[in-house]
Amino acid sequence: MRSAHTVEQVRAAEAELMARLPEGTLMQRAATGLAVAISNFLGGTYGARVVLLIGSGDNGGDALYAGAQLARRGAQVTAVLLSTKTHQAGLDALKTAGGQAIPAAASAGVSGGVVREIAGADVVVDGIVGIGGRPGLRPEALAVVQVAEEYGVPIVAVDTPSGVDVDTGETPEPHVNAAFTVTFGTHKICHFVDPAATACGPVHLVDIGLDLPPAEVQALQAADIKALYPVPRGESDKYSRGVVGLMVGSTQYPGAAVIATAGALAGPVGMVRYIGPDAVASAVREAHPEVVGDGRVQAWTIGSGLGDELDIPRIRELLDAEEPVVLDADGLKALDDAGDHVDVLITPHAGELSRLLGVDRATVEAERLKYARLAAERFDVTVLLKGATTVIASPDGEVRVNTNATPWLATAGAGDVLAGLCGALLAGGLTPLDAASVGAYLHAAAANLASDGAPITAITVAQALPEATRRLLS
């Protein structure tokens, strides 16, 4: 499991550790990890040209000490100073190791010397602001970052890309877009939650010995998902494995029923029931002859492709019944904030969540963590907010994210597969939070398997789910 902590939690842990260590030890640990990561990124150090963008904080100190280590290994290192308040000991170490430092600005903007240094660099290191910085970049910092972007020089972010909101993953102001990020002690929320997660690129974690409290946000890994998956036992039968009912699809959108059923059949249940119009039921059984009709179930998937045949009173009856429910797509229109929906999992994309909450879609996309939490609290449901990084928020405040998806998964019907799979996981005995976590992970894993870097369809994702599950469990 990967954990993401808030700035406050990290600062408290750092203070506690620094009180027990000789002065400067923590920064040296961070700098060494950063130098090794940069060297690995470059494929070697000797002869490499490295430019450090140095602000006034401790991130600048980390970058300067790392630059000193790289210079001692044969790199040509130049620090571009963006503030008159520079970490002096780090700057002295860089100069002693053979590096140089130049001011960022001339009277008319970025100096020609800085432009030449950045244009000829193999990598630029973002040591502008640390985790305590506010969103956005000062004009002089933005100007040098834009030079790196103009010349296509990759940027390595120290801890977090400067300018992002560390505790929310929001990016309301200009910010660094990193080729990769080297962080210390723990992941931060911006590493997991878009849009900032995209700005981070791949994230490398350096252990510096922090003793941290429980995390605000977690990203489950393969071992965690394997431990949660409801594997049948020797005495299991098709009923004890779970029965899921699907109220999905319509004469308007019959394909949604076929696709969602494919997702459910690829889950852990022993039986799938379909309830819908006769013509759609025939299409479902033609594609999936093992599907049966109405009867007792342990969980429901409702909503995908219901279109004009949406029966809100009937759906609300099922929401108030004892069986847990996955509510997707058109079914979300039946959700209200009056009932107890603790066993309900909703699976909206940003547009659907924006309609539920009465805010613009762009606002939801910009503040994904905030609005997933808000919906979970308002409707007393678990929210699976689909996206490049899926955010899963439970009514009790627990948040998980899923980060293993491929962009090719953004295809029509993929959400129907996910809804069917999550319903099957609920019927298999998982809680809404765990069903969402396992479903999102396996859905993304199947998409990666089916895609292998090429376009996919929803059905190919569903067909890849058994193999993705086999690989997970083996």
C-alpha cells in the first residue's frame, strides 16, 4: 500500500525526527536520494549538464546538496538562483564541488546566460518551492520554467512540482510539469490526485526515516487487492459465491446490458441475473447464455444505459432494501440525500458528479478530491469518481485512489464493465469501499492487458478481466 500524507503530517514527522538527529542529517539523506535518482534518470553522471532552479526554501537546499554530489561525480552543475535568500551551506557545498551559481534575471527578464545554460542542459531540477508553497509560481520562476519547456529539457521535481496544491492535487495556477518527481519520506496527496498527479510524472520515493501517522489518502497495490479478493473455497457453490442482479440497459441502449453483464460475469460471483425488457434480455442471453432471470440476489448493479426507461421509484425501493447497490450512469438520477445509503456505491464520471452536486464539470475535474468527498458525505454513499486517477471516497472520510489505468480505457462502455464488476464484488461479500478499490484496480489492469499500447473496446476489457485476475491471484 502506498500512503499519501498532508503537509501538516509531514512537517510534524520531520520536526520530531530532526530533534533526534544531528543538524542537517535529514537534508543530506534527501539530497543523496535525489542525486541517485537524477543519476539513474540520466543513465549516468559523468559529463552530464545539470541546471538547478533554486528558491529560498529547504527544497533549494536539497537540490544544492544533490548538485554538489553530482558535481563530484563529474557532472557540470549550474544553480540558477531565483531568490536572494538561498540555502547558504548548500550553495557553498555546490561551489566547493566545482559547481557554479548565477542569478536568474537580467533587467529585461531571464538573462541570456541562464537561457544558454538551460538550453544546453540534460536535465533541469525544480528546487523552487517546497511542500509549504502556495499554488502558482512567481514571475521570475515561471519565466525560467518556460525556458526549459521551450527547449524541451526534462524537469525533475524535488518533492513536488512547484506551483501545485500539495494537499488537494489541484492546479489553479501555473506550475511545473515534471518528467518525474523525487519525493521524501512519504507520498503527498498531489502525487495521487489529478490534475497535479499528471504534473508529477512518475514518482520516486526516498525513505528518510519518518515516523508517520495514518495517511489521509491510500493507493492500494497488487498485494492489497489480492488480499481483498473473494476467492471461493473448496466448499463453495454458485449461491455461496454470490448472486448479482443487473438492472441495466434498455431498448434504447441494449449494448449497455450486454457489456455490464460481461463485467459482472468476469467477477467472483457464481450467478448473474438480468432484469430488463424481453428484447434486451434476449440479447444478453445470446451473448451470455449462463445469465438467468429474476430471483434473489446479494447485490445489484443499476443504471448503465437505462435511458428513457429509467424507473426512479423502483430504483429507490432497491436503494432502501438490504442488498448493497452499485448505482451508475442514468441510475444516479434516482439518488437523493434523504435516505441511508451506506451500502451504496456510485460510479460517476466528472460530468455525472457535477450534475449531482450542481456545479460545473470543469470545477469537478479541477477539484476531484474535494467533490468526491463532498458527494460521499452529502449522499452517505461511497463514491468512485472515474478518471485518469480514480478517486474513491467513503462516507466516513476514508479515501483511496487508483493510479494504474491506461488512457486507452477512456472508451465507450468501459464504465459499464466497471459497474458490473463492482456489483459482482459486492455480491461476493466486499464492502462498497473494498469493492470499488478492487474493481477499479482490476478494471485498469485488464485494460492494460487488453491494450498493450493500442486502442481497446469495452468488451475486450471485460474479456481480459479473468486473465488480469488470474495474474493477480497467482
